Amino acid sequence: MNILLKTLLLSSLLFPAGAVAMSAQEQPEPPDMTELAEKEADRLQRLLDLEDWQVFYVDSTLKHDFPAMNDELMELQAAKVSNASLYISVQDKWFERIDSAYRNIFTSVQWESYLKNGAAKQQKAREKRKQKALEAEQRLREKLEKM
């Protein structure tokens, strides 16, 4: 997923407080998940020289996963969750699912190219966040056991 797409998605979903502050101003439309999925599928087709059937599967995956991720993020927002790490963990979960699907769709050469074009860095960042969360959970368990 390119960084611009993630930033756009993250900024439109993570900052409801900013939306309240801007209520007097005209607010931009939230991104259309179908359109974002199509643009990303087209980008990957150009970048990785995907076959038509691969583009179909990438497009289908994204058209399912983007709205599902958005729905989950909106549930957090509706519950007035203010912890940004919870929003990020939801995104990480869905981007891991997307990468897992890509791994089954792409050839080994395409997968390596995908990783070299930024996906490996994003996967490492997700893994790092996951490890931090596990360590924090472990410290909390140890603290609770001592009580």
C-alpha cells in the first residue's frame, strides 16, 4: 500500500476531533473505498505487471477489505475511542490480511518486487508495533500477578 493512500485513509478516519473543530467549515468527502481499491489495483498492475486475473483478485480483495476495515474503524469512532493505537491495530490487522492474500496471488518475482517497493518496510513496522503491544501486555500481566 503506498504511503499516500495510507496517510489519506488514516487522516480521514483517525481524527474525529479535528472534524468537530472544522464543523463550521465545509468538510471534504471521506474517501470512496471502492475508488481507492481500484486505484491501488491499477497501481499494482503497472508496478508488478500483473495478469488480468491477478488484477481481478487484487481488486476483489481490496474492495472487500477496505470497506471492512473502514467499518471497523468507524465502530471505534462511534464508540468515541480516542486511543490511536487501537485504530492502528485495526489497520494493521487488515493490511496483514491484504498482504497474505497478495502472497497467494502474486508470483514469487512479483512478490519480491512488491516487497522491494515499500511493502517490506510496512510489514516490519507492523511487526514492530505488534511486538511492542505484546511486550506491554506481558508487563501488565506481570504487574497484575504481583498484586
